[in-house]
Amino acid sequence: MHSSAVFLIEFGAIILALGLLGRLAGRFRFSPIPLYLLGGLAFGEGGLLPLGASEEFVAIGAEIGVILLLLMLGLEYTASDLVSNLKTQYPAGLVDCVLNALPGAAIALLLGWGPVAAVVLAGVTWISSSGVIAKVMGDLGRLGNRETPVILSVLVLEDLAMAVYLPIITALLAGVSLAAGSITLAIALGVAGLVLFVAVRFGRVISRFVSSDDPEKLLLVVLGLTLLVAGIAQQLQVSAAVGAFLVGIALSGEVAEGAHNLLSPLRDLFAAVFFVFFGLHTDPASIPPVILPALTLAVVTAGTKIATGYWAARRAGISAKGRWRAGGTLVARGEFSIVIAGLAVTAGIEPALGPLATAYVLILVIVGPLTARYTEPIATCLTSRRRSSADPVVQAQAPAVETLEPVDDGTTGRA
């Protein structure tokens, strides 16, 4: 009875604090994500008031939060949208890998950590946080923007790449044979391909199966199906986030719209819990010793992510403002980076890798919402100043160019 009361008090305090922090952020028209993370630091290891009874429940809620974030993102697009975007954007995935994985590998080698740690840190710096980015785009009202499919394509390519990367890194850390590692990889690729095939080929059938005029039944079926697919995917060493996202794109029409409306409040609740959970497992005392290399790596890879998004959006025909928005939105790192670092820490590869990865992700998960909001205005301001100091003939032509920019605010919603 006592432990139950402590659990209710702790969890109630967390939810109340999240609500107050959200209201504070809303008053200043600012994303609440950094405040949620700092709140998690206050309640976590080495914080002001460490939790006890409710920590396990918060961990489960955090996992559900990531799944719901990716499900809701998937509901915005059809399966045909996904396939079309992947066919046109796969070069952006290659550029993303090269620009953002190499800095992590280079830092690990410079610190003398060895090739296995280099592969691990490359993954930490490569993968953007789908959960954070989905929440930021929703907060900023950009889910219908023209650059959003480009951002989504890069994120999906990263998540699908995890189906290949995670079995490889697990095999490297465990030191298993080439044959055993190849079997694990083949299973992961087969499951990911099967789920994608079912989503694309039988999406309408799934929508008819899920459809219901009763909101209660629709909510239960969609939520249950999503958690089931995500769990099976994770059990087979495929990302649960990928499974949830593919469930989202498999649903279409009125089913997708109804599910979106019903699940939005749950997504917001559990997404907030996810960010608190991230902070809970960050000991503030472990950050200062590694802050300098983490900050250096954060600055470099924030720049490379912006360059990735800008290049991908430019290739897709998005004009300048949308390119900068795409680049700034991709900066945040989060859940996958922590998972990758956690595997290495558990295997005992390099003791300093965990704190470095934690500090790095904490910096970018706070900076990410800021770059998403302010990269485009800052770039536009700098461009305007450059134009104002240019030749008068160029200045005279500038207004004609500016009239084309509002096209980036168009929508690309589900048909």
C-alpha cells in the first residue's frame, strides 16, 4: 500500500510538473522539449529529487511515447507517398550517412578508443531523433509544409538503416562469428522488408479491418495493432519505431483522420514522459568532464545535419526558406543515439563513451528545437544583409525573388 501511494505521488508530481512546464513554454511560444529534459535531470540520478517507485512505469511510458510519435507521423502520409519519397530521396540518405557518421568515428579514433568504439560513435552522431523531430514539427505547425516530406524521407531512411546497423554493431560488440552476425542481419532485413511490403500492398485491407464508427473501438484497435507490430519488430531486432511508422502509413482515409484525432492527446502525454525519462538517466555529475569534446562534436554535426537537410530539400526543388527549415529541423539527436551508446557501455568497450554520448545528445536535443525554429530566420536575415551590401542592380532584382518564397508554406497532406 505504501509503495502504491509513493508511486501515485511521484507520477502525479511528474505529470503536474510537465503540465506547468508546457504552459510556461506556451506562454513564450517556445517548444517545451528542453524544459522536459531539464525536469528529468532534476528527478534523475544525482538530481535534486531522485525517483524510486515510478521509474519503471516512466520507462514503459517513454517507450510508448516514441512509438506514438512515429505512428502519428506515419498517419500524415500514404504508403505511395513513402515509396515515392524513398525512390527520390535515397541519395540524401547516403549524404546524411557520410556527413554525419564520419565526425563521430573521427573523434573516437582521435581519442584512441579503437575501431569498434569508432563505429559506435559514428552511429550516435549519424541518427537524428525521430521522436524529438516529430514533436518539434507538430509544435511548430509544420507537418503540412512542402519540406516535410524531405525531412520525413531522411528520417525513414535513417530508421530503416538501423535495421541493418544495430545487428552489425551488436555482433561487433559481442565478438560473434561472421556467420552468426550474417544470420542476425538477414533476419532483420527480411522482417523490415516484409512489414514494408504488407503496408504498401495491403494498406486498404488493413484500413477496412481497423475502421469503426465507434471512437472507443477505433482507438483500442489502432493502439493495440501499433503496439503489437512495434513489439514484434523490436523482438526481431528491427526498430519498434519503424514498425509503428509503417502501421501509420498503412492506414488511410477516414481511419487515419479519426485515429489522428483520438491519439493526439495520448501522444502528447507519453512523448513528454519520454523526454523526462531521457533526463532521468543522465547523471549531471558525469557531464562536465566530457563537455568540451561533446560540445565540439555537437557544433560540427549540427552544421553537417543542416547541410544535409539543405542539400536534400534543394534536390527536391524546395526553395531557400524551406531548405533552411529542413536542415535546422534535422539537428536533434535522441533515442537511437542513447540506445547505441548503451549497447557499447554494457559491453564495456570504452568507459568514457557513455558520458560523452549523453552530453552530446543532451546538447543537441536542447539545441535541436532552437535550430528548427531559428535557422531559417537567421539565414534569411544574413542573406538580406548580404543583398543589401551587394550591387544596386542585384538589390533591384531582390523583390522579384522574394515573391517566390511563400510557396514553401504550402501543404502536402494526405489525399
